[in-house]
Amino acid sequence: MSPGERRATLVVGNWKMNGSRAANAPLLAALRASAPFPGGVAVCVPAPYLGEVAAALQGSAIAWGAQDCSSHDSGAFTGEVSAAMLAEFACRYVIVGHSERRALHGESDGLVAEKAARALAAGVTPIVCVGETLAEREAGETSAVVARQLGAAIARLGDRIGDTVIAYEPVWAIGTGKTASPAEAEAVHALLRTRLATLSPRAAAVSILYGGSVKPDNAASLFGQPNIDGGLIGGASLNAEHFAAICKAAA
Ligand code: PEP
């Protein structure tokens, strides 16, 4: 990183398809009560809850966002939610290309890149997820897979990749309790960083989050790595105490 350039620290909760109106209110109130946090914090929630989450977090240091958006602007796309709709709810972030969407909904690198472009056009920061499966890791393909996934986003977004957040989430570590060791995660983050740095100084300043079974007891060692700028947190983000502890570990 060049002198004076700082990467933002960020911890983002991914609620996935969890929550209820009854459960969300105390979770958000407890999280608000745990502030301040040393870096940025956000929660990405199921779309139907965006209105009430926005109301609950308004005026706090905690941002909110969604977990997906359409690759189209508007029209006959039943069930889809556009990035412009997310912007209307003041979403700061939207996750795109989460491995669950890639695996369960057949999302390609190209589609994910298009979603990221729609998000940027709407003024919402895309959190672009990349990561290899266990089979790909065991075949020695981790570098090639994440480079291909990031490359598709760069090819579509050009210099605007500098306005995104990247999340490295090894698929084998998501929801499994198996975390990449700090050294394993750092090796991939460094590779992603090098690729971004070849583009422009702005790209070099993109925050790269680690995701995959981050818990209060392993967060500090992961976030302490030079190229890990925070985390994307699934299961542990549903527990206010655990999520707050992870947010506080991202100093
Ligand atoms: C995720 O869903 O992005 C994730 C990292 O999940 P977990 O923390 O539960 O592994």
C-alpha cells in the first residue's frame, strides 16, 4: 500500500434466510447497544426486513444491506429485487456471488459481475464473494478459481472494482465449523491483493474480507493478517454477543 492509503476495516453479518420480526428487534437493539466498534459494521438481511432494519439502525454506526440483487434494472423478472429498490431502503451494501447462490442457483461469474455493476449503478456497494470448493482446493486449483472469479468482476467493472468490497470465502469453511487457518486465508488474500494492485492504486485499497466459520475465538488471529481487512460472518452474526465480539476484534 502506498503511504497515506488506508483500507477500511469492515465486518458484515450475513443473516442468510434467518430471522423473524420478533427475533430481529432484540438482536438489532443488542447490537446497537454494543457500539462503538473500531471499524465499519453492517448487517445484510433478508429483503422483507429491510424497512424495519433501516428504522432500527437509523442514526447508528451500523449499516445495513441485502444478500443479493437482480442483474436487471426492472421488468418481468418475478421474484427478483433490483439494486435500485435496495437503494430506496438506504442499503449501503449488497452481497453478490455468495457461494450458496453460485451452487444452489447456478450463478455464473458473468452473472455475478453483472449484479455488481447494477449495484454500483444504483449507488450500493457490492460485496463480491469468491472462493474455492474443497475439491478445487484439493486439486490445487484455489489460485486459479479465485483469480477467475475476481477477473470476471474486473473485466465487467474496470476501474470501478475500486468501489467494491471483496469477500474471500472458501466454500469448505462456510457453515462447517472448519475455518481456514490465518496463514491459509492470508495466502489467498495476498494473491487477490496483488491482482487488484496491478490495476490501480484505488483497486489496491479495496477491502478484502474473510468469511467461513469466523467466531469470537478465531476472529482476532484472522483479522490480524496483513491482507485481511475484516470478515463476512454467517452463523455468528445471529448472536448479538458473538457478532459484537467479532466486530470488536477488527481493530
Ligand atoms: C457466510 O454465510 O457468508 C458465512 C461465512 O457463513 P459462516 O460464518 O456461518 O461460515
